[in-house]
Amino acid sequence: DVVLGAAADDLYAMKNFRLAKETGRKLINNYPDSEKSLRRSAWIVVAHSSFELTEYEDAENDYLNVLRLTDPNHKSRAGFIDNLAASIYKQGERANTEEKYREAVKHFLRIADVAPTSKIRPTAEYDAVAALIQLKDWEKAAQVLGAFRKTYPGHELQPEVTKKMAFVYKQAGKLALAAREFERIERESDDPAVRRDALLTAAELYEEAKKTDRA
């Protein structure tokens, strides 16, 4: 088992990912009673190889196995949580490319459950909104945007979230709510032209919503 472990490491270092993955799996399957550290090393090779081979579903499962063998306080744990999240994110990206938007949304949003502390989570949730807009699922899009706003108050994407929220409410026919978001765009922007246009749009929407005082 030690020889197989060393072989898997060497093959991975040589970028022979297919053989590295097969060798790592051979160790895991044939020597289930090996030392924990050896099994963990094999799972790491298998997981990284799956990712390099763009076999993202495998990679997700493999990184989960790495995490099961990684102590909660181990310094590498956060990195493997990010790897796990990236494997799921890549599945969402692939579904998006294939225009399977509902599937993409599912992958992007489950990162919050499977890898809530990962760095990629905010980007995934923002990308879920873009897919929901493709589906014209305004209600769910507004819900995800609202959650993003609460969960990541200082995030650099917040101004974009406001613009998307304004768009989503407008499309959903919630004109007064859309107008409020345009007022928020005005507050968040430093560009006089953007601020002027946002206020004008807000006024028009309030007028359309029969809220003449606000208009």
C-alpha cells in the first residue's frame, strides 16, 4: 500500500492524472485498513486528479472523502472546502454552458449547504441569479438577491445586486419595489449621469405604480 501511495503521488506530480487517479483508487479499494494518513493522501491525489480531468462530480465526492479524513482544526481544511465548492461550481458552470439553467441554479445554490465557508460561495449565488433571470423566475431571483444582500453586506458585488434587484422587480411588475431599488442605485453611485437616470426611472416607476407623492 505504501508503494501504491508513492506511485500515485509520483504519477500526479508527472501530470499523468488518469493513471494517478486509478492508482489512488486501487490503494483505497484494495487496502481499506491502511493508515489513515495514507488513505487521506490517496484520496487527495484522486480528488485533484478528478478535478484536473474535469470529472467534477467525481471530484466533489472525492473531496468529501478527503474532508472526512481531515481533522476539523487541520490547516489544510479550508483549502479542501474551497476545492469541494469549486467542483460543485464547475458543475453549475457546465450546466449553464449547456443552457440547463435550472440545473445550474441547483448546483450554484447547494454550495451554501455543502461548503458554506468557501470563498466561491458569493460568486456562485450571484451566478445563480443570472441563471434564474434566464429562466424568468423573478420570484426566486429576488429571493436569492435579498439573501445575498443580507449575508454579504460589504461585498464588492452589492451595487450589481441592486441593479439586478431593480431589473427583477421591474420584470415581475412590482413597480414600487423596483423604484425603491433605483433610488438605492442613485445612493450607491458616484456617477452623476447614473444617479440622474436612476432617479428619473424611479420617478417614472412610482408614477406607473400610482404613487404620485413618491414620484
